[in-house]
Amino acid sequence: MSSSDTAAGKRVSGTSERRELIIQRLRQHGSVQVNDLSAQFGVSTVTIRNDLAFLEKQGIAVRAYGGALICSGPTPGAEPSVEDKSALNTALKRKIAAAAVAMISPGQRIILDSGTTTYEIALLLRDHQDLIAMTNGMNVGSALVDAEGVELLMTGGHLRRQSLSFYGDQAEQSLLNYHFDTLFLGVDAIDTERGVSTHNEDEARLNRRMCEVADRIIVVTDSSKFNHSSLHKIIDTQRIDTIITDEGIPAESLRELQRAGTEVVLVKA
């Protein structure tokens, strides 16, 4: 293994960081080997195989003999839990969240969709003043409970424990009573031809309602979600005003988005 590899010789603090570094290596080299990763991180081959199985579940990698290959095609998959999502690309999500918060001014009215990236946005908003924020995310709302300068609105509705998000008629009707400046929309998958999509039909319907009541739609997602599609479409990518993502975005996706007039804000991986 070359000394120039991203994580060579680096001590990692836990499962989340190790998996992020494996993803980086997949992006750099297109494949990884179990024995190499085991030696690199000082963990058992069983642990590495569990990591690769997890990444395969997320549609990031495809396991092969002795290792795994990066997954480059659209691959709808099972919906991961919030805990699983939180273990992936945490550092990138925080950078994306910081870029999103930089776009929020005092006096604005925003919607924060449920999700782990929007949760990171909420954490950074706790010291903000003169802000109205509505969310359907239980974890997002919890992050803003002590934010005295943020007027917090919850959509209410039925709780999906898999995603810690509220949905249903009550949630949709609550949105119709308001008008917002900006929606920060998290996504499960994004493809320039298939649009923005998610695993759950009820959440897709609520997300579409969010898009209807906001002047500006900002998608916040790390680049691993590109060139994938989930079952339920939310909107076409042409309707997105801004996407905040990282430099790992596929070159063709970046060109297509810019050609369509979508602002793309890139953070460093």
C-alpha cells in the first residue's frame, strides 16, 4: 500500500471514521481489498467485511472476491436507518451544513427537511437570532429546542421511526398555512435524469409540498447520493435552485446541473 494513500498509517477513532476513509479509498482507486484494509486500520478481516457489507447496503460499493468495487450505477436499495446514515460521511455533512448556514440571514423563514445533514444544519443554528424554522424531523427539532433565537415549528403528523420524521395529512396541511423563504432538502438519491428521490412514498409527498411553499429549494447532500435513484420521486433536478455537495460529485452530473442553471456549491472532501 502506497504511503500516499489517504489514510495510510492513520489511527481512526471508530467505525464511522473508518468507513468514511474506506469510501475515500474506493473513490480514489475504484476498489479495495479486505486484507489491505485490515492491516491499514488494525482491525480484523471480519470487521472489514462488515464495513463493506454496510457500504454495499448503502449502494456505495459492490462486494467482490477478496474486497469490493465502487458502485457507479443507479442502484435503488433498502432504506437505512437514521443511525446508519449518521455513520456515513459525517465530516462532509458538517462542511455541507456550514455552507448551508452561511446562506441563512436573520429574519428568514426556513424549512429543514428531516435527515442527518439537516440535523447538522440545526446544530449550527442554535446561536442564530431572529429565525423561524419548521421541520418534520424529530432529531432536527430536538437540536433546536434550546435555540432561544429560533422560533421552532413542527409539522406534526405520524412518526416514521426508521427516519425519525413526521408525515401524513396533518404534516402536509400544516405546511399550507405558511410561506417560507428557503427549503433545505435532504435526499436519499439524486440523478440528473430521474430527479430527486426518496425511499418512502409519504415522505416524498410531504417533500413535494415543502417545495410548493418555499421560494428557494436548496438540496444538501454528499456526492455519494449522485447517480442513484430511490423508488419515489420528489422533484426534477431542474426545479432545484442550489445544490450544496462535495467535490466528489460525478463530472457529468456537475455539467448537467450547471447547464440547467442550477447553482452548485462544492465543499472540499
